Amino acid sequence: MLKISHLTKKYGKVVACNDITLDVGNGEVAVLLGPNGAGKSTLIKSVAGLVRFSGSVRIGGFDNRSESAKRILGYIPELPALYPNLTVAEHLEFIARAYRLENYKNRIDDLLDAFELSDKKKKFGDELSKGMQQKLNICIGLLPDPDLVLMDEPMIGLDPHAIKQLKLVFDDMREKGKTLIVSTHIIDSVDMLWDRTVIMQSGNVMADITRSQLDSTGMTLEDYFFKVTENIDTEAMRGSGSLLSGTDAK
Amino acid sequence: MKLFLYYAAHSFVNQLKKLMKTWVMILIIAMFVFGIILGLVFALLDRAIEDIEPGEPDPDTSETEHDSGATMPSFTGDDGSVIYTMTSNDILDISVSAVILLTFVLSVATFDRGSIFLPADTVLLFTAPIKPARVLAFRLACGMGAVLMVGVYFLFQIPNLIANTSFGVATVLMMAAGLMLAVTGAIAVKTVVYIVSAGSPVRRRAVRTVLFALLGAAAVGLFVYRRSAGIDSIALAAVKYVTSVYSRYIPLIGWCKGTVLYVNEGRPVAAAVCGAATLAGTAVLFFVSSRLKNEFYEDAAAKAEEVAELQRAAAEKRSGIFGAGKKRGKDRADRVRRDIMTRGSGASVYFFKEIFNRFRFSFLGIFNGSAVTCLVLGAGVSVILRIFTEFRSMIPAALVLAVICFFRTLGNPLRRDTELHYFAVIPEPGVKKVFWSLLGGLAGCALDLVLPLAISAVLMSEPFYIPFAWFGFIISVVYYSSCVGAFVGLSVPVNAGTTIKQTVQLLFVYFGLVPDILILALIGTFVGIAPAAAAAALLNFAVGTVFFALIPGQIVK
């Protein structure tokens, strides 16, 4: 579904993504993990066609900048992006019309029900709280029923019910054979959801591991993450004491 | 002071570094190169002409004419006789007064809790062991750059105001010093005003009332002066009122003015007294501000958070200052329709969104703020001309409307659409999205223009095709300006600063519209105003389309 070849993105002299090559298959739920500044958001934005880069990105066999690729792509940014002068219902109507969708009314109702926005249909974008704005953002990203969905830190600002609902959406998408790429730096938020994890650091892919591969090592995702990013064996640390023992000694 | 200089120097250098990485640098270099070439060419031409006509005195620079004041503006009575001819001193006085007043008014009039503080101030400066008044003065000083630029611009205009009159070196130096005194004094006044008005809407209103009262007092003073001096002409009374020697007794503003004018009049002691008084007055104000109870931190921190939110929004290429990243303080009225976005398909949704919102938020679907402004000013000009003069042409109204519409397009008119990620991810060609978005803005502008142009045409008894010609011309100006604004807004990095972006845009727009003025003047004089407006419109559409073609390539960063 997604094929990234030698993607490099520089902001001036800073290399945000360095020669990244990655394949994500149909129906996979892939998680991009990494500390702040690892390049996760830049990679997501590059795939979404929001930033220029060198290398190539193909979505469903199409160049990511092509209309064909955009038609099967959904993007949910980290921060909600809404029009202040359109209502909740009008945002969804706007996107449905922009994507030239057909028979979308029921899907709009379903999404609004799922994310508890049905009673906010007539609220303007800037009359919503941040959490509600993020929920609407998710509804908008999912409305065209895309084959590949990119989510950049989607759970930030959501209430527990919305997080639960979002996880159900993940399951539903997996069942339907849709591909999902979720970027996050909060490991707990995605545990149990993923088929594959890509760990990034300083613009590089440090590890690319499937769930079965991780299970065979006997490590948790958190242990594996710290081992990769900091070369810290957290199991051993747990045995010997606190991670901060060195600091405490001072 | 150390803090201010360090911050100002580093900010300036960093801004330049950012600009170096964009095409703006190429533009600046090109301007310098062309400027040098043009300067050399004109200098050579001048020399060549002098060589051809040696020894011929230049009448403009002749001392005789100069001294006689033949080139100076004068006031005439009802019988046409000259009753007063302005001197170079009068013009200098008026210019200096204007610069100083502008400096004070621009700074003090914006004393409201605007976005003075940056987000970083909350954690870096508010918590530092610096007196709050000093933090405020530092931040205000940083914000005086625009005032300084305006002041310098006016200073450079002084030689133009007094044709062929040169000031002494001391006067010129004192002008610069006077401007610095005015800026410092204005910062001191603004600091006191800000502290006094912070945290209390009642005090804020009171301060505003006092400021308006001072302006009112100045106006009443002019009226009384005119009556008591028995001057018929309001303009002449205003000149004498402003240049009166007693105006130099007004605290700060007058003292500052006196510093410059006394030097020009060859009275260094008086100038020194005025300068010392200005400095002392400024020092007293800073002392007072440091003793006042400072209650603005909480207010300023809240505002700084809003600014941080907006900056993050801009950096994320999503909603800008009108975006939905921030929740409204209060919901809109229930009567506003909330279910009318029911048209459009593909990229055209951008056009219908604009149109629906226009009808949704306007009185009777037409009268929003800009429509009312166009109607009042555009049609108002024609009404005044009709009632009070014999002049019958809708040119003044059309030019007023063109200026209003032009200023509406400053910045990036497509910003609301292009800053949201939908613009990039919606599966439609970029050029179509830009086209429909632009068309939405133009349609809104067209709705604003129809009524005032129609009223003006009727009042001025113009032929039916004249308002159509002006309509096309103004829309073409908006189209050109919008295309340039969108191109500059998208291609110059977000963090390059709004002022820099707008300066670059103004540069393009002003130079781009110069041919319009030539076309209107030449074709308008020799052929007719309708063909002139049509020709200018065609040119604007053609040049605008060049920029339009560049916009889609700038959507992706």
C-alpha cells in the first residue's frame, strides 16, 4: 500500500528524515515511534504530500502527489485544523463535496455518533473545545473511507471515550484491510494495536519490527524502544535499581 | 539597555539569515544592482546634458528665487491676493510636529493589551529578576521599529517638502536626535499608560477618554485660536496654530519639537533646555512607572499564550489568526444559519464556502463591514461632490474604492484556505483549488463594489459603460494584488515575519501598479477614461496571471 524509497527531508542544514526506505503492506497497522524531533511528523507530512522531499513515495502504486493517491489517502494532523466559519456538519459536507463522494450522509451520521458529535452538528469550528475539534478532525480524515490513513499523534487531547472509540476504529480498519500508520511518542497509547513498529531517532529508522518478531525476543515494546534509542537494557535496570541511581548518587 | 541592544541585534541578524535562504534575497540584490545601474545611467545623462549646455544657471537652485520664497506654498484671500506665504521654517515646524505627533499617537493609541509580549517572555523575562516596568519598556522598545521606520521616512521627506532648501548639519543631526527623543518619550508614556490601564477595564476606558479629551482639547484650541486671531482660512489658522512658538511649551511633544527647531533658528541654549526637559520628563515617567503597582503580568501571560497558540498554528501550516485552533470566547448568535453549505463539487467548494459565508454573516446577505465601508466612502465621495461642487465624474469614488479594495488584499488573501492541510490533500489539481479560492475572494469584493459604483454613476450622471469599466479595473487590481499576496505569503517562510512579507508584497504591488497610473493618465487624457480603465485592467489581469501560475507550486513546503 505504501512504498517509501530513499526519502530525505532537510530543513536548511537539519536533516529531519535521512534516506528512509519503508514498505507498509495492505491491512497493516504500523506505528511510528520515536522521541521528540525524531522525524515522525515530517515523515507523515512527506507521505501526505504536505512537504517537499527527495526520494519517492508511492501510495497504492501511485505517486503520493497524484490525485489518484490523494483519493485513497486520509490524513489526520496532530493539531486540529478547522474553518472557524463552517459548522461541524458543514465541514463534513465540505470534505464530502471536495472529494466528490456519493451516498455519504449515513457515513457522516455514523462518524458523528461514534465520536459523540451528533449534538454539536451546528456548532462552528471555533465554538468547539480542543478535544471536540480533534474529534471532528478525525471524522474528517476518515470520511472518505481511505485505504491508507496517516495519523499524527491522534490521541492527544482526546477524552477516554474518544480514545476507546478510536481504538475500535483501528480494529475496524484492520478488519476491512485498510492500512494505518500512527505516529506517536507515547508507547502506552498504541500498545496492543500494532502489527508493526518503526522506531525513528534523529531522522533515521533505527528499527523496523513486527509483533511476532518482538514476541520472539521476549521483550516489551517499551523495553525494545529504550534498547534501540538509548541502548539501555531496561530489564537489567529494573534488576539493579533506578534509572536515576547515578543522579541520586550525586 | 544591554538587553535591548543584544536582543535587537540578534533578532535583526537572525531575520536576515532567514531571508538569505529565500528568493527575497535575490530580489533585494536585483534591486540594488538595478538601482546602481539606473543611478549611474542618470548621472552620466546629467553630466552629458551639463556638457552640452555649460554655464547655464539652474533656475531652480538660484539663491534669488530661493530667498524670495517663490516656490513656497501661500494662502490667498477672497480677492485672490496673497495673505500669507509659508517660510521654510514653517514647513520644517509642521514636518517635525507631524513626525513627533505621529510617533506619540502611534505608540500611545495602541496601548490596549495587544500582543506586546512574546510567549518566551512569560518564562524568560517575567520570572527574571528585572522590574516589570523595565520588562515592559524593553518589549515596547522592540515594538517601536515600525514607528522608527515611519519617522525616518518622514525625515527623508523633509528635503522634498522644502524644494531646494538645505538645512545645516546641526539641524539635520538634531532632527535625528529629536526623533530618538520622541521615540524614547513615547515609550515612557506608553509604559505608564499600559501599567495604569492594565488589569482594569474601567481604568482602560478612563485612559482612552483622557486621550480623546486631549485630542478634543487640541481641536477646540484651534477653533478658539482661529476666532481670536481673526483668521478666515482654516488651513492658515492650522498652520499658525501648529507653528506657534507657544506649542513648544507642551510637555514632551513640544519640548522635543523645540529641540530641533531652536537649533535651526540658531538658538543652541534654548534647544539644550528643550532637550534636557524632554530627557528629564522621560526619566520622570520611567521613574513613575517603576513605582506604580504592576498588575499586567497575568494579563500579559494570558495574551502571550494566545500568541503562542497562533504561532504554533502558523508553524503547523494550519489555521492562522482566524483559524479554529483557538476557541471563541462566546458562541455566535443563534440566528446565524448553520446549515447552508450545500453547493460545490471538487475544488469549487472553496468558492461556494466563501459565498455561503458571505451571505451567512452579512446583513441582508450583502452588507458586511467591508461592503458598508465601500458604500459609505465610495458613494459618500460622490454625494459630497454632487452637493458641494460642480465636479461631475466618478473618478474620485472609483479611486477611493480601488484603494479600499487594494488594502483589503494585503497579506495572503488565500491564507485561510492554504494554511489548512485540506488544501494540499484534497484530490484536485492545485491550480483549480487556487482558482476557486481566489474567485471566492473576488466575488466577495465584487459584491462590495456594485452598489457604491452604481450610486456614484447615477449621482455623477456618467454613461452606463463607465461604472463597468471601473468595476473591471478595480477587480483587476484586487486580482493582481491577491495573486502577489498569495505568492509572497506562501513562498516566504512563515517565520520570516509579517512586516517583512508585507513589505515585499507592497514592493511588488506598488511597482506593479505604476503602469496602471501611466495608462490611466495617458490613455485617460488622450482617448478616454473607459478605454484607459479597460487597458489597465487587461494589464493587471495579465501580470496577475503570471503570479497566479506560480502559486500552486508554493502550496507544498
